[in-house]
Amino acid sequence: MAGDRRRIQGPEVTVAPIIIKSSDKGKIQLTDANGQRRDGRNLEDIRPIFLKTGLISQANGSAYIELRRTKIACGVYGPRQTKIPSFSGKGNLNCEIKFTPFSCLKRRQPYRDAQEKELSQLVFEALAPSIRLDLLPKSTIDIYISVLENDGMASCFAAAITCASVAVADAGIEMLDQVAACSASYIDGDIYMDSDLVEEQRESGSLVLSYMPSLNEVTHILQSGEVEVSLTTQAIEQCTDTCSKIYSVMNHSLLESVKNRIQ
Amino acid sequence: MNTKNIVTPGQRLGFAQDYVAGPGTYVRGNLLYASVVGMKRVSKQTAEGETLVLTVSREKQQSAIPEVCSLVSKVIRITPKEAVVSIMVVDNSPCKEDFQGIIRQQDVRATERDKVKIHESFRPGDIIRAEVISLGDARSYYLSTAKNELGVIYAQSIEGAAMIPISWQEMQCTKTKAIELRKCAKPF
Amino acid sequence: MGNVTNENIINLNTAITFEAETFRRIQPEEYLRRYIQQHVRPDGRSFNHFRKTTVNLSCITTADGSSMVRIGNTTVICGIKAEVSEPNVNFPKEGYLVPNVDLSPICSPRFKPGPPSEQAQVLSENLNKLLKNSKVIDLETLCIEEGKAAWVLFADLVCVNYDGNVFDACVIALMSALMNVRLPEAVYEDGIVKATEEKTIILGLIRITYSASFAMFDGQHLLVDPNEMEESITKDGITVVVDETGKLCNIWKTGSSCSSEQLKTCISKARDRYADITSIIEIAKQAIKKIE
């Protein structure tokens, strides 16, 4: 994108320096003898979730989620006037996910790339069934998600869905249920829940499940890589269980925000 | 305040046969669910026998969207056929962002509709009170000012001073005493 | 301030009453004027009061230096990524520092997705000018091998919440993130740059500058640190940038004229503000030291 006059330009070609490893560690051991992962979790544990609503004062609804190093902010705008010139008796939902240039190991270009477009579409698919768009004729809901730090793509995507769903609820938009999402990685025949970047580099496949716990309905499922059917079934089961746990965190943060506002 | 009554979207509130689903709730299968974050309330409705209505009142209001009710808007531009306005307040709650509306020539007043001239009714910059009459076309809501209490509520004269209504179709500049034509709202 | 907010405000010229919120939406200028006449601002601050400012260093671990700054509700995150490139042929000993501001649609309803808005371009350009003209950093320290390789510091500033005075937040975020940068030791060998795993090198900053912004209402009332609403209503603004010795680095003045007394007041307030920001950043530095 040389010659984009709308941004301050650096030199045309830049590369990340080659890092010399001071000691040759070889292959990192993902689990220790007790079956615990590098950060002390068991295989089926997820990272602790910090979730807070209402941090973006300009938005109608907002939420911020943190899973150790993964950090995501989400702002919901709307219902506002639809700009598309066609009549629709149903509301429009527009999702956009953006990685900040400093969010990944390698610097990302500031303009929207194919991966962001794909993820935006997936977030839309996961959230659309939960929102009562039929009550909002001629209006649009815009969901903007900004990934501030990314520690594992699949878990980041799942966290973005969870975060966006809480932000929609915070905006006071009518919905059927909140969507909780979580990810699992298949590594050497084991299921690692909510894997981080180092674990993700070793996975043979992954699963992201979006689920409405109260209605017991799955809104979206994304399976990639080569894996046995039995393992997938097991992973789906584990993910739905974990989603129910995440759901209670989501409810808790919404209740907290209400309590704070009453006081 | 009792924090036990705060519910979140998706929370089960009871069986569908026991209650009538009010605002902020919905029925799926034989269960009643909350659809917004807010306070759960049960009220009695005695229209047809004893029925209990369950509502969830939003604790944080959704940004207002135009519906059939009175609203306040600002005139953006006028054409011989219609006035284009941006809707700023819906039923006393301000919208975060403007919605576009149109007042067509035939909707300005209730009588002598064929004699209405838009430029003798509104000018760009006027603040008017109007009513939504339909969802309109792809872009705009259709509004009407065909009632006594609807019409211009605040306007500036050519001089830039505020004007006061002196009849239902005339306003007077407070500075130069010049009279300009408007479709005024009856103060109430 | 209660006497203004809780009553219904009567529009003097017609006998129609509005609620305060409605009045604010329809006639924002008049709304602000009513407050100013009572020597208070809509959010309860006095004219000279800056909003609460906090700085959080090293908040992004994927960046080589990072900082999150909050001024009231306004939030800006600056992340600096270091990459390697060939120096410019005209300046073979110099590296690069590339600041870019992103006013993403997440931070305010007024921004739409897509390429940077005009406002974001102005912010980026102003920051770049400030870095260059005030010589904040000696670019020669970023050189790895003369004419062959040098560091490129991409400083990306992302606004997460836009509630006015974003420029001040950007300057603080950029300066504190630059202080927070840790670079690895790098050597140039046969066309490739090799770097150590440990990041130890701290940037040498020559001159640290902070800004203070003001809004002018009706040509006479000077509002310090304007929020989004005040910024959108007032047409006139002044931004003063000073360094640690109190020397002026930059003044931006938009809108109509202002008297030299007003400008002097702005400069002295900017100097006071400088001391405040220095202590806030000192606290932030202590906080990360404790964690380490």
C-alpha cells in the first residue's frame, strides 16, 4: 500500500529482525508430568475472564473482555438509521472486527485485510440469531470489535463473540439470549480448552462453538483441521459445558453494571 | 432497591400460561423469557378477567427509534413538494443520532391541503413538533403536522433573532417586528 | 449545578417547555451558555479543571512499548512495534519513527469504518510535526549499521473512547509509550539483522513534550480540557505544547481571534499541566516496577 497519503508513511519495506534464541530450548513441553499446562491450568480449564460493560461512554453499549493476555473492546452503536437505500421491515446487523496494528506478534497493516473480513462475517453469523431484529424496522445495529492484544486466534474469536453479545445486551437491544462462545484445540489427540498462541501453533485442528445456554441452542460452530469424529463430539460437549460457565460470568457483569448504576 | 428482580436477556421468568408477555419479554415454547437487562415486574390487568402481565423495564434505555408518536425534529431543507427534517427527539427521549423524515405537502395541515406551500410553512433551521404517520420509504419516515399542537415551535427570523407565534400561521421577529409565515404549533 | 439540570428549561421566546436532555439536543449552544453563565460546566467542572488523567504502561505485551492513557472518558492506547529497514539514502545514519492515529468507529458514532478520516489525518500529521520539529528523539540512535539497517518504530495510536481532547491524550500516550520501549540488541551481518531475545535497550529521549488544550466559548470563556460536547459546540480551540524547561514547542490556534492575555493564560496553564502529567507518568512507572 505504498503511497497512501492518508497515513504517515514509513519506509516501503520493513521486516521483523531475526531473533537469535539465547538457549536452544527445542520443543516446548505443553504439559508437565501432572497434566498441567504451562500456566498451571488443566486441559479442560479456560483462562480467568475479566469482563466489564460500559467502558465506552460514546457508544450505546460496550464491553471489554480480558483473558490473561487477550484483550478485546467492543462498542455497539444503534439502532440508528440504515444507510442502505432499500426498505427493510427488519433491522440490519453489521459486525466489524479489527486487529490493532500492535495486537499480534508481527505488525498488522492498518487497513482491513481478508482475515478481518472473514472473522467479521463469522461474528455476524454467531450473533444474528440471538438479536430480535424483527423489532427494529429500518434501523441498523453496528457492532465494532477492536482486538487490542491477540493471544491465540481461535480463543480471540470466541472472546470477541462473548464480548459483543454482552455489549449488545448493555445497549438495551432486545435479544432472545446471550451468546457465549469458547474454543478448543486438538493437540496430539487431546482437547485443550481455550488454547493460547503457543499451544495454537501446535494444534492439528480447532473448534469454536457459539451457544445460547438458556435456550440450549447452538448459533454457530466452526471446525477446522483434521480430526476424528468422536473427538469432535467430545469437544462439542466440553465447549457447551464451558459456555454455560462463561454465561454466568456474562450475567454477573451485566448485573454488576445495573447495581452500579442504581447506586 | 431489590437487586433480586434484575434479570438478563435469556433468563427464564415463568410459564407462558401463567402470565401475559409484556414489553421486554417473549414467549418460546411454553416458557416466558426476558429479552433485555432490567427490572422484572408483575402487574395485574383486569380487562378480560384476572391476568398477570410480566414486564421487564429496561434499566438502560435503548437509543430511541421513531415510532408512531410525537417527536421533535429540525428542518434540513425544503422543496416545493416536501420538507426534509432530521428527527432528534422521540417521545421526550433524545435519539443519539438523527433519523431522516419527510413532511409532504399534503401532511402539513388538516384543512385546505391543496393550498399548502411548503416555503410558507417551514424554513430550514426551524424546530418543529410532528407525528410519525408511516415508516415511509427506504430512506425517510413520513411525518405530519396536521394537528393544532403540531408545527413550528422554534424559529429564527432572517435577522437571526428568535420569533414568537402570533397566529397559527404567522410568527413575528422579536427584534425587527417583521412577520414571517410558518405553520405554528399551538403552545401547550 | 443542580439548579440547572433538574428544572425544565423554559424556552423564553415561546411558551413551550423542554426537559433538560431534550433542550440540550435541540439547542446545544444555548444549553452550554446557560451553564457558562453560572460559571460551571455541564459535567460539573470549573473552567480550570482538567479531568482525571491516568496512565497505564506496558499494557500490551505484543508491542515493544505501550501505554494506555485516559483523560476522563477519553481513552487512547499507543502501541509501538519495532521493525527493521534500510535507512533513507539522504539520512544514512537515521532510523524512522512513524506515528499514526486511528479514530476507529468504535470510539464515537461520528466515525465510519474505512480509511482514516480527515480528523485522524490532521492528528497524525500534527503529532509527526511535533516529533520532528521539537526533536523529541534522536533518530541516529535508531541506526543499526550506517546506510544498511535501522530501526523503524511504528507508533500506532488507537482511540477507544472519544470524549474530547484526543490530541492531549495522544501526546501523553505517545511520549509515555516511547519511554516504555525496550529494544533488543541488534547486529547487521551479511544483509540480515539478528537480534537478541532479551529486550534491554531504552530509547534516549532528548526532549519530552506534553500538550494542554483549551476551548474558547463566545470568545471570552476559556474552558480547559474540553469534552466532546464542549468541543463540538465551541468553534475556537487552542493547543499549547511545552517541554520540561517550560519552553514552548508548538501552539495551534483554530477559529476566531484571541487576545494575548488569553494566550498567556493558556501557556502558564500548560506549564502547570506539564508538572501534573510528569508526576502521573512517574506513578505509572513505579506501578510497573512493582509488578516486575
